Amino acid sequence: METINKEMVKKLTQTLMIEMSDDEINDSLDELSVLVNQINKLKSIDTTNIEPMVYPFETPTTYMRNDEETNILSQQEILKNAPSTYQHYFKVAKVVGDHD
């Protein structure tokens, strides 16, 4: 694997057209170094006789409850509290589009 250094990060930031200060680059390199060390530790684990697994437990566990309908409101009840509606929908301010 190619060693990641400050010059490589600077070149990458230019290619991606993002700006990073020298402090940000140094912080990123420090964090990346920790990540690479952790990955290398994982790679060093001998998994020769370990069967691949899809789920970390022998018996799948679930903590989700079944959905049960309770306290159902009608569409009219829900819309009566809206500041503005259009037909049978909430009317909200436009948040995307041309902004000057």
C-alpha cells in the first residue's frame, strides 16, 4: 500500500477542489494513521479455521416490537392543526430551487 503523506493529501485536495489548512491535513493524517493501524491489527488475526458468518450470534435476536395501531387520527383531524393546507396535504414553504 502506498504511504499516505502530506503531499499526497494536498494533491488530493486540489483534485477534489476542497480547501484544507495545514493543521487540518495534519489532523487528518493522524486520524488516518490510527485507522490504518487498526486495520493492520485486524489483518494480523489468524482466521484460518474460522467459519465465515453472516450474523454475529448463533440465534438471531430481535428487539423490535410488532407494530400495533393505536390512537388512530383521521386525515381531517391531522390537517386541522396545520397552518396551511392544499387539497389533502400539508402546504410548506419551498426550500429548494433558485436562491440569489
